[in-house]
Amino acid sequence: MVEGYCVKCRAKREIKDAKNITMKNGKPAVQGVCPECGTKIFKIGAST
């Protein structure tokens, strides 16, 4: 379970359809969507 901050809901939500990505600068991140509103959630740092 990976949690991120949804800007639209203004709350921490579990990231749905989370996938690990690498940013342009080479740092790891997790990208997915908010289960409540469908907005894209992005969390910097490797998922554990």
C-alpha cells in the first residue's frame, strides 16, 4: 500500500494502480490515481 497526497481531495489517499517510475533526473517515484476522484497522484521516492 502506497499513500500519496491528492491535491483535489486535499487528503492522503491510497494510490490506485500504482506503478514505479523514474523521473527525468533519475530519482524514483510512484505514480497512480486517486480512488475517490480519479486525479493523478504522484509521490517522489521509492515505494516499499
